[in-house]
Amino acid sequence: MIFVVISRVCNAQQLPHLLFYKENLNYFNPALTGLNGSLIQINHRSQWLGISDAPLTTSVRYNPRTEKNATWGFMVENDQVFIENRISLSGDYSYQIKISDISTINFGLRVGLYNSFFELENLNRITNEPNDVLDAVSPYIGNIFGAGIHYNRATENTVYFLSFSSPNLVNFRRFKTTYNIYTKARDQRHYYTIGGSNINLGDLNLIPHFLIRAVENAPTLYSGMLGVGYLENYELGIGITNNFYLSGYLSLKNFNSFHVNAGYEFPTRLDETALRSGTVEINLIYKLGNKMKESFKTEEEIEADIE
């Protein structure tokens, strides 16, 4: 009698990349919780338009107002790729420290759970006969524990920021053996560095920003974007990433407490094997009865909170 054991280890990107990472800084870094005031935020990303079972990501976030330099918030997200669906629920906590009249530093933590399940009935199979080997593809529940730090400096005409975070530090591993087929999967840690500035030029604002994502066993992603704002109500921008994508976006801000952002990414590769489908992303923010806050507090505001 001969026994055959098949073993396979796979690595892949797991967290989605967002075009509006400047507007979604809190998505990547819990230290940003509450810096833009009390709000409800919805982000939807539809990748590779026209391709069946392409990635879809939708998130809903709520942040209340800051109390004594501390803020909490929570997010619900659904991320779908092919037959896998992941639903996550997480809570964030952020605390701000004023280090000078124009500078602050924020520390943040994130905790939560996610549930991944697979719609095996959507597999394109040659036969509909039962296949017990598919039992190796089973749902699972994982933990979320993330952390981040954010630095902000605001001068008379320019605001600078730099953020470093990992949305989930848990290196969760999964093993299963079914009919002598050994499967192993691991949730890789993602590390993000995001920075940028907002330079006031009168009626216009110059808004450069960048993102760097590092993941083990995957290429490092570099993304750079340049936005031009007008009267704090409009912003138009372009971007580029090192994975052969260009992007453009339009933002409408401060309209009856709504901020609406729409963007489109399109590939630049021309070879026959490249995906030539674009990606659409929509971001909607509703401010809950408070004006946009600066991401730092004056000494008088801190003393008032303490009292």
C-alpha cells in the first residue's frame, strides 16, 4: 500500500489597498481615531471592473468626539475575493499628547475579530460530483490586534504628518489535513508608513502624500499622490503606484456636513497577460454636527478638557 501526502504552502496579499488612504488613515492606523472629529465614514472599492468574482471591499466606520485627548471608534468591514468572504469587526482607541505648541503625537490600539468563510458552490468545477477533498477549505475565525503611532506638525501655512502602523500584528496560522492533503495558510503582518503635507497657497492648497506597505514574501508597495485643493471645498489629484497603476480622484468637501470622494485606477501594463480592467473607489464622510478639527490641540483646550 502506498500513501501519498500532498503539501502546499501559499502566500498572498490579504489586506486591500485603498486609493483614498489619506481620507482613510484610520483604516490603516488606530492612532488616527478621532482626529477628524465625530463622523460616520463609508468606503467602497470595486476592483478590476468587468471581471467575475473580482475583489470587493466595503467598510463602515464610526468615531465619536474626543474626550480629554482620548477617542474610541469602531469599524465593520466586508472583503470579498473570489470565493472567500471576510467579515471583521474591530474597535480602536487613540490617545493624543501635545509635545509643543504646533506638534502632537498620537498612540493607538486596535482589537477585534474576523470571520472568513468560503462559497464553494461558486467554484467553476468540471463535475458536480461530491468531492470530500474540498473539506480542506473551511471557515475560520481570527483575532485582530493592531497598533500605530502618528505625528502631526502644524505651522502657519503648512501641516505635516507621518504615520507608522500595523493594522493586525497577529500572525495567525491555520493547518488542516484531509485525505492526505496537508494545507497551511498564514495571515501575514502588514506594515504601513504613510506621510504627507498640506501647503496653503492662498485659495489653493498643495497636498502631496505617500504610502509604503511592507509584507513578508510580497513586493513592497509604493504609492504617491498629489492633490490640489481649492477653497477647502474641492480637491483634484493624481497618483501612481509601483504595481503599474495610475489613478485620479475628485473630492467635494464641506457640503452640508458631507464629504464625497470618487476615484478611478487604471493599469499601465500593455503585455498580453496583464489585467486591463480599472478600479472604482467611493468614499463618503458625514460629519456629526462638528466642524473639521485640526489634528492638534492648544494648551488652553487641553486645560479645559482636564477641568
